[in-house]
Amino acid sequence: MDREIFSKKINHNITEYGFHINVVNQKLTPRYAYSIGLINSCGFELVLAGCMDLLYDDVISIMNNIGNKLLKHDETIDAQFILGQNGLYKLRKIHESWSEIMLLGAKDFFNFDDIPSYQIYPCNDKISFDIPNMDEIFLPNSQPIWSWLTNENNSTFPIDSKVIVNKDILFGAKALEIMRWEENEWEIYSTNSDNLNEHDMRIIPLTTMIGAESTLGRILDLEVGKGLVRKLPSNEWEDWG
């Protein structure tokens, strides 16, 4: 989007709603969203990073709900936010090293070097593996899923490579079926794919999947139209297709 048009859109949303929501979809890192404008009234911005089990509309709803509660002083940063079917969330202070590389739109809009920010973090028993610990300093080697925020792309696979997974995979379930359908597209499931429907599936970057489970690096060697299967996570992989 043209910079001037983008700036006008942000200004309009801040004037009309109190803040703008910027959703970043990159090819090598999980999706993340952040606010632009809350800093005017609250002194900080919000970030929702990862949570790829959520649909786009869920992300917007969560950002709007929490942002509006803070704007209206209905809740404080210490609160737990009950958001119906989207669950329970809390806020965690983000280390400035994350804000520096992720909130580029806010930094550019306000011309600030530092944007204080809080991470919207689920209060669930199960946390998806793509959610970063943003209260700690950003170190690429310690958070491989997010290392591509700063690492150069020197991979041998297409930059737009993606993986279709069932949601349980995002919460740590081990893969039982792997298939490479295209040069840049894989499917990885923790159960029989015949039992899944579209509601069960999500699309994530290939680098996110490998960053979460380095042993899956071997899927890069699969030929298109070939796959791997096993009955239990403890079993050896068998060729499929």
C-alpha cells in the first residue's frame, strides 16, 4: 500500500475509533497484528503474535475488544479479558527488542524510536507453539520460529512455502501424515486426514513448522507427490504415495 494512503487510513481510524489495527502476514514468520494509536490515550500499543489457530476475524475481534476496553478505562493492563468463544487473555509487557523489529508501522507513523507495547497472551492450559515469549529479549537462536524477523532468507526452498495442518498440530500433537503436493506446499496432520474438514485446518509458513519441530526438516527432501506416514509418533516413518 502507498505510504501516503496508509498514513491517511491510520489517521482516519485513530480519529474514528481511537486506534488502527495493522495485520502483518509474512511468508517466513507467523502472522501478527498490532495497534497504532492506543499510545495516544494509553501510553502503549498492543500486539497479538502467532495464535495461528485463530482466524483473521478472530484476531481483529480480540484486538478491538481489548483495545476498546482499555480506551474506555473499563479494564487495566493487569486485567484478564474474557472474550467469549475466543477465550481468556492477559497482557504482558513486551521487551523493546521485539517492538523495535515488529511495530515498524507505528514507529514510522509516530516517528518514535521506541514504542512501549504489551503482548496479548492467552490464559489457556494449551498454548500454540507459534506464540513467542515477548517479555524476553529477542534472540533469533532461542526463538527459531521468529528468527526470520531478522535472519536473511538463504534457504533452498521457495520463500512462499506453506504447510496445511490440523489445529492440534499447533498445540503440540505429533505428525502422523506428511505429504508434499506442490513445490511450495505440504500437508501435515496428527490424525487421519480423511476425518478432517476445513474447519480443522490452518495454513502456516513452512519455516514455522520446522522451527517448532526441527526433526521435520527431512520433509524438504520429499519429492512432489510423495509423503510419509506412521501409525504412532513412536513409529518409524514409512514412504507414502
